[in-house]
Amino acid sequence: MKPIRTEYPRPQLKRESWTPLNGEWEFAFDDAEEGIFIGYPTGKIPLPLRINVPFSYQCAASGLGDVAEHPVVWYRRSFFKEGNRRVLLCFNGCDYETDVWVSGHHAGSHKGAYTPFELDITPYLREGENFLVVRCRDGLDTAQPRGKQSWKGEPFSCWYTPTTGIWQSVWLEYFDEDCVSELSLLADLDGFSFGGELETRYGLADRAEIEVSFRGKKLCTERVTLEGRLTRYRVALTPMPEAVWSPAHPALLDVKLSLFRDKAKTDVLHTRFGMRKVVVDGEGNLLLNGEKLYQRLVLDQGYWPESGLTPPSAEALRKDIEYAMAMGFNGARKHQKIEDPYYDYYAEELGFLTWCEMPSAYAFHTREMMALTEEWMKIVARARNNTSNICYVPFNESWGVGEICNDCVQQDFVRAVYLLTRSLDPTRPISANDGWECLDKTDIIGIHDYAFSGENFKEKYSRDGFNGLYPQGRKLMAHGCDYAGQPVILTEFGGIAMKADTEGDGWGYNESACDKEEFYARYRNLLEGVYASSFQGFCYTQLTDVQQEVNGLLSHDRKPKFELFRLKELNEEYGRRKL
């Protein structure tokens, strides 16, 4: 049975009135790029295939499972106009360039695989049945942010089957006259307040009411006079220690935001956030709510065997987090992917830390810089509202900036992205180029080292020697940049595969273990080295197998390879020693 995504798609910014559009759509490949001339945009021409949205044609859950390259694809379905309210057409993710037509009218375009977008399609609607047509372009261009999607036509090394077209949920929402288009929620724990920017779509609403509740008890209602489309706001609360968010106590404040024009309500949104503070202090310590934070992270790439990049359900995301917590991890580095919104929604609810990482492009030139910067800024604008998110990673292992170690131009580009990220969200630290070849502009030094043993970690990772260090054969600090006392985290290590899994095309980052007991012994040895060092946390590779990469603690279909309690005992035993 093909999975169907029926839950409300954007739980952290929810409208009460909506219509799902997931499920069966008509579909067509357009390798010759003839769709425009054939007349597909009119919506009058049926398409020959059927696809299960929001799953990409490459995966089995779509009903097609065709892994061949098709750079242009089309979608078509009908829906009925209901009532007289204005209608937003919402997409959580389409890869990569998207055009939308409604009843023959071009309603808008979007570029970027990992950012949501919405279009007011009210002017194009007619009474009764309407036709929605979507075209997506997605080639093998290494200048576009791809993440772990292969650009060679087939999976290789640690890159996997690509994802093309609609790969996250599609739905309709309804509002009157004006609605919220952007909202930021930045917590100020010291002042026990929150605020940011409130932007409306048309600037017609003149007032907003922000109602804050905690565990069902109303705390306050703040009335904000709107100043055109964009208004800065702040809501002060009475300090409540029991309402401070932490992994041990994931308290969340509920927020209801209503827009008004004169006395008429035009839009209502529901969201939530946690009051907490993440900083690097003057002594180079990473602090959460004023206390030292030791992160026990697991690398999570977010692929499923039947559905690729798209989670088969919201519950599947919650289950991944619960597996990680059962193994003694307190967070995850979501690697080279911006995940479905339910991931951070459940993470903040469960008290699970997350890192937000930009999917990489792989060819440095002007077009890559423009594409990456534009998409990353949109990602940060949404991710800053996620309580669980405590760190940004705009670049990984110098991917897309391969000469950064000695090239001043590439160094300046990464510095610029660091500063842009800091400007959008000054409340979280940034690991500017995670892995190696780090710059002077970074809040965290992330190191990748897939050493077989941790026995020499204490000596190897002495803070006195960071400027001359070469983890994995790459210089830790880029030319002209010196270590300046930032927190250091081992953000990739381990990667131990089981020997039985490597028979055939499967591989791991490290020498395979023959059986479970050998794995436990080697995992213990690595942890001993990690905890003996000056690291302020680690990220083990990885949570699950992904296609040909079989170094997961779970199989690709989420079956545990090891006793979860034994991994938890190891992680927490050494964690107690560190604290």
C-alpha cells in the first residue's frame, strides 16, 4: 500500500482552515521539453501517468519508482473552489525550479529544493472545478544546492538517488483580505520576552493580537499596531522558571496570532516556541540556559528505502527521534537536508537538540554563490523559529568551496554567509565550514575524524595544537586563520559498518566489525578517546543505513542492529564522567 500524507503539513505555523492536496495527481515526463507547446499549462490536457504526491517519481512510494534522469516533469490535478475567502496554494518543497498554473493562468514561480513557498491563487479561480498544473525542472547541475543527491546519474560513494519535483506536502489555506506572510519568534531568556518581525501579505491589516498560553493557562494578550506590511514587535512575559525549555524539561509556550482590519478578523495562526538561550561564553564554553552543554549527537541523513528524501509519515520522524534518544543521544545533526517541518516540531516537544545544515552545491562560481545564498537565507528565516535548533552549518567539509584553504575569494564568500546568518539570527552559534579548513569567522570548530581508535585523541586534539592539525589529512584551520578558543565538537566520527552488511556494494567509513561485541568494544574505545579530549560534544555517524552506505545504527528500514540499551549505557556512562 502506498503511504498517504494526510496530516496538516506545517505544524509550527498552523491555520485552522485548510484543504489537503496530497494523493494521486496526473503526471508526465517531458524529456524533450515540449509541454509548453503541447498546451499542458492550460490544464485542459490530461497527463498520461499517475503519481502519489508528495513522493518523487524516483521512489517506490510515488507509484513509479523510475530512477532514470528526467529533468522536466509535469503534474496536474483538479480541485473545487469553496466559499469566497482568499486562497493560498502552499508547497513545503519542490526540487528545483517550479512553475505553477491555475486554470490556465501562470500563478507564480519558485527556485530552491529545500524552502517552502505559497501563492495567492484567488484571482485565477473560477466557480466550480479548477485545474492546477505544476512543472518542475531539476537537472544534474552542480551549481544548485543538492545535498546528498547524486549529480552523476546514479548513486556513488556517499551520494544517493536524486529527488525531482514535488517531494513535500501540497495544500490550500484560506484567509480574509490579508494574512501573515512571515513571522519570526526569537526568545530573550534574560528579559523573559520574545519578538521579531511580523509581515503581512498585503499590508491591509492594521492590528495584531498575540495571545500567549502555557499548559492551557493564558498568560497575556499583546496588541500590536501594524505599520504597513512589516512591523517589529516584542511581547514581555512574567518570568516563569517552569516555562524554560531544555532537553530535560521541554516546556513550550503556545501562541495564537490574529490579524484584524478595522474590527474584522482576517487571519489566525497557531504556533509555539520554547524560552531558552544558547551562547558561547567568553571562555569558549557552549552554554544552554547558562549551563555547560555537552552534545551527544547522531548524524541523520533522513532517507527512507521506499520514499527517499520524503518521510513516509510524520510519525516516522518522531520514531527516528525516539530511536536516537533510546540510544542515549540528546540530539542530531540533520545532514545535508532541510527536513519535513514535523522533525523540529517533534524534536522541540521531546527535548531533542537539532542542527540546521545547508545542502551543499559542488562547483564554485557566481551562479553557485547566488543560488546557495538566496536559499540559505530563506532556510534560516524559518529555522530560527525552531526551538530545538541550536546551531547552523552553512558549509560542510569545504563542499562547493573546495579551494577555501588557500583561496581568499572563497574564504570571503564563507565569511559573508556567516555574517548574513548572524544578521538573520543572532541567537544561535554557527559552524561556518564544518569538518576542517575552518575560518576566523566561526562560533564552533567542527572536526571530522574517522579514526579506527580513539586512543590518541587526547593528545591529538589538544587546544595548543589546533593550528597545526590535519584531521583526515585536511588542515583544520584555513590559511591565515588561527584557532581563537571556540568550542570544539567532533561532528563526524565512527562510521563503523558490520562486516555482513558490506558484502556486495555496501560500505562504511571505518573498518567493519565482525560481530556486535566487536562493535561495542570499538564504540567504547572511541568514546573513551572523545570524552578524554577537550571536545564539548560529538556526532556519531550515523543513525541509519542509506542505500549503499551501511554504517547505520539502524538498518535503512529502521531495524535496530544493536541493543539500544547497551548504546545508551555507553553514551551515558561516559557522559556522566565528562560532567
